[in-house]
Amino acid sequence: MGTQIAGAATLKRLRHRRGWSLADVARGLTHIAANLRHPRLPAVASVQRSVARWESAAPTLPDDRYQLLLAHLYARTPAGQMSVGAGSDLAELLGALLDLGESETRVAALRTALIRTATDTGGMLSLLDPSTQSELSVALADPSRATEETAAGLAAVVADVNSQVGAVPMVRLQLLLAPVLDACRSLQAGPLPDPVAAQVRAVAVAACTLAGRLAFENRDDGASRALYGAATMQAEALGDAWRRAAVHMSHALVTLYSSPDLADARQLVDQAVRAARTGDSVRVRARAHALQAEVAARAGLERQAQAALGLAWYDIADQDDGDPSGSSFSAGHLRGFEGVCELYIGDPARAHDRFAAAAAALVAPREQVQRAIVTTDQALARIRMGEPQSAAELLHECVLAAATTGGRVPAIRLRRARGELRPWRREDFVADLDDHLMDVLGA
């Protein structure tokens, strides 16, 4: 009950801070419902009683409809600007809903819904708290006045956009990220204070890397290559080997999926491994070795693949909570790489089991793109086990996942898996899959 009281107090504090009465909130929710073309709310007096119950000494949790309306209400500042980042009223509201008993999954979905709205109206600024917005405006006019808080605010936007991959369409994420790239370029063109210059450069590395991935996902390979080139230059100037390795790995992955020549991806992976071995991030090093194992396995190089996998497992066992990269690479991810290696140089049945374990571990919203990829590979393993109909059934799930995440990579993997079903193309289960592909992905 203690956390529920805290949640109710937060709702009351948010309302009082804006100078609103209970009736004002009720009228605001009614107005938003009409603008969103939602079913009409009850009379204002009835809505007002609901608002009072949420803030009472024995508070109730707003239902899903009212939660969405409250989120829209507090996602705008009193001046009418969208503000959905850390420190915003929306962030405070979502914390209150958690205290009142709402699930983290539902609260995350609410925030994602408002970020989608922000791409239509507020752009990057909606992910910055108002004070950081003001500091950024000052710094863009005179980079010598940029502060560490300015750089931290930009870094938070990049992290925020990255966390929404798989939940928000890639093209919308590009819209949110583009102003960060412009801000970094403008700030770096001026005389930045020494400690801030390194921070802004680190933001530029992360932003260019993510932008390169998003450009690839949105089928702009030329822009993707240019952005990865910019990220590499920024990382080299910064001098952090693990950042350079991370850039090379991201570039290697999109190259692996878009280029028919494995040599292009292998060159980038080898560069990533060399950089990671001299860097401070154990998780980046583990991921680099895992990717090196996958590329070797795809080339049929069993000994090299197994050696790289062994190094990746050694790295995973050696990791701690102080990893500077903030990477979430884990044993669950590594099992997926093991499955790929088994698929190409080992036993497809073992590969299938590894993919199933990896998919079961990839449950976070941010991991849904990776889960779709792993599940597609699991279907490939079923084909090679002589179970094409079972594989087609699994690929139906992958079609939905590819459509939901909007990722190019899952779609590419899906089409390649469908190609391996060609010997059964006259079977009804393949025709059904083709119909599903055409209906959902148009291919």
C-alpha cells in the first residue's frame, strides 16, 4: 500500500504543479479523447470522480484507456511542447503508474506510444528535458558555452532512440536521431571546452553508428556506409578502442546481410576483434569474437569458428558490472551465435536446440529484432533436419515478427530461409507461407 500512496501523491503533485483542479484534469482528458477520436468519455463530473479516486488515500489504478489519455496530457509541457524524456512530467507519471501497480511492460508500451507521437511533432527536443533544451540552444549558438550536461542530454537521446529499435518503426527513429547528428556537427565546428569536446565526440560515435544501422534498415546503403565511415573517424579521434570495435561490428553485421561476398564482412570483423582486444570492454570483446565465429562458420572454417567461440565464452565468464560500453551482450546472445555455427559446420539438431534456447532468453522489447533473426535461423535448422513443414510453421511466426519490428535484417533472413524451401514449392504449406509473405511484407 505504501507504493500506491506514493503513486497517488505523485499524481496529485503533477496536477498541483500545473495549477490544475480535479475538474481541469477531467476536462483535459475529455478533450484529448475527442482529439484522438476515442470513444466519448462520461460526463466531466464522472471523470473528475475517477481522478479523485486515483489520488485518494486508498488509490485505484487508472484503466488502460485513462492511462493513455493521462500520458498524452502530461507528455506536453504547459507551453504545449512534447516532452517525453528523463525528467519530464510524462516520466514522473509513468513512475506513478508503476507505484500504483501497473506492469513495467505496460508502462514501457505507453512510453513507446508517446515516442511515436513525438516523431510527428516534437522530434529530438521531445526527448530532452526542458532545462537541457535551453542549454542546447545556448551551446548551438556558442559552442564555447556547452556544458557536460549538454553532452549528457544528447547521449541520453541516442540511448533512448536505440532502446526503441524493434518497438518504433525504423524510419521514425531516423527522424528522432537526425537532429542529434546535426547538433554534434554544429558543436564540433566551434571551440568546445576540453572535457565537453570528448563527451560530444563520444555522442557522435554512438549517433553515427546507430544512424548507419537505421539507414541500412531503411534501405539506404550509400548513406549507411558514409555514416559508418564518420563513426569510425570519430572513434579513432577519441581513442577508445572498444568504441572503434563497436562501430566495426555494427558495420560488419549490415555488410554481412547486404553483401554477397563474405570477405567484406570478415575484414570488418577482424578489425573489430583487433580493436576489442586492446579495449576496456569485455562484453564488446565477447561479441566481436562471437561475430568472428559466425563469419568463419559461414565460410566453412570449423577450426577457426570453434576457436573464436571459445574466446567469446571465456570473455563472457570474465565480465563484470562495470563494463564501460553498457552493452547487454549476454550468454543468451552467445547461444544464438553457437547455433549459427552448428547450422553451418555442425549438427542442425544441436543448432535447433541452441536457437530455441536463445529465442527463449531474448524477451526484452529491445531484443525482438534479434529474436526474429534467431527464430528464422531455427526454421533453417528444421529444414536441414528434414522437417520442412515444421519449418514453414515457424516461419509464419517470423513473418509477423519481421512486420512488427520493421527490421530489414529479419526480412532478409526470412527470404533466404524461404529460398531453402524451394524443393517443396508445390506443397500447400509452402504456398500458404508465400501467401502470408505477400500479404504482410509484399514479397
